[in-house]
Amino acid sequence: TQSTRPQRLLSAVQKNATRGDPRSVVQAIDQFCRHKEWAMNVGDEKGCILDSVVSEINPATVLELGTYCGYSTVRIASLLPPHAKLITLEFNPNYASIARQVIAWAGLEDKVQLVEGASGDWIPKMKEQFGVKTFDLVFLDHWKDRYLPDTKLIEECGLLTKGSVLLADNVICPGTPDYLEYIRSSPQYESQYFKSHLEYTKVEDGLEKSVFLG
Ligand SMILES: O=C(NCCCCCn1ccc2cnccc21)c1cc(-c2ccc(F)cc2)cc(O)c1O
Ligand SMILES: [Mg+2]
């Protein structure tokens, strides 16, 4: 049977990256996506911005919405301090299966909890299921029309504290206009746009970083 793109991406990692070396996993995926097959990872250019935001926050708890093949999961988890936890949510079981193997190849399974399901179902259960009080960082990279409703849900569930950071991918392409309008006009957030490009292309895209003011 035909392989899927995520399966071919995983094969490229297993062939070209060193087990236990997250940077080589990231590099192998970027090489594959730049020279073989485009895939919707945050990519190397936006990935550097992601890295700088994670390093600046030094988060103890991270929520990632949208795992896909685990590329940004590996980037984030490789920068976390010891005992820090990353919970990543993936809706598609095929993507989740590939991501588990990519995360394991990077040797980061102890820092990552991959949960399969929909954000609307799981966000209200974060506290009881995972003993999370609040998230220091939320990386939004799932369905673009869920960024706004899920941000409101995260607020309502008391999962943010003063200083919590929301970092949203694709605010230009594919675009999240309702989310941008809300977050930039809300007195509860201080937002900053990091102009970049859609992964592996020259098309404009960017990340929106928003600090919750409490
Ligand atoms: O669609 C994107 N990502 C989302 C994929 C599906 C997420 C599903 N999912 C995961 C967790 C979860 C929890 N609850 C509900 C649903 C959930 C995406 C697309 C593009 C893109 C594509 C084509 C093009 F021409 C230009 C740009 C680029 C990106 O960087 C992207 O991230
Ligand atoms: Mg994205």
C-alpha cells in the first residue's frame, strides 16, 4: 500500500537523524520538507522565533495544540528545563502515531505527553487529567478557526496566569483573522507580531506572541 507523507517524513528522520539528538531530527525534517516534500511543520525560519520565545520564557508547563509529525514538539521539548512538561494535542491518530515515533527518535518522550483528541474536549479536562494548574506557554498550530474559541476556553478554564504566553502560528497564511482581531484589541493581552514566511516558502506568514496580563 502507498505510504503517506508523514510516514515518508518519519523514514527520513530514521535514515538521516541520530537517535537521541533532537537537533539532528529537526534538521532531517527541514531537509526533507525543503528538498523532497513540503509539509506543514512550523519550519526552520519560524522555528528560530519559536526557539527564542521558549528560551526567553523557560516554561515549566507548555500546551501545544497541533502536533502533526512532532517537529515543533521536538524543538520546544529540547529547550525545556528538567522536570518541565509539554502536553501536545493531536486530533488525527495517524499523525499522532508518527509524532510519537519522531519524539522517541529524538529521545524526548519523558518530557512530552501526547494526547489524541479535539481541543474543545480536552482543554476543560487539563487540570483534572494532567494535574496542570496553568500553562506558561501555549503554542497554537491546529485548525485556524479554533484559535479564537480555544483561547476563550483556555481563559474560562483558568489555565492562564499573569505572564502566560500564547504563541500562534499561521496568523497570515492560512490566516486567523478573528483570533488576531480579538487578541490585538483585548486589554488582557500585550501582543507582538513576528514577521516571517510560510514554512519552506517565500510566502509571508508570521507568529503572534501574546502575553496574558491577568
Ligand atoms: O492546517 C494547518 N494546521 C492544522 C492541521 C490540522 C490540525 C488538527 N488538530 C490538531 C490538534 C487538534 C485539536 N483539536 C482540533 C483539531 C486539531 C496548517 C496549514 C498550513 C498550510 C497549508 C496549505 C497551504 F497552502 C498553506 C499553509 C500551514 C501550517 O503551518 C499549518 O499549521
Ligand atoms: Mg502551522
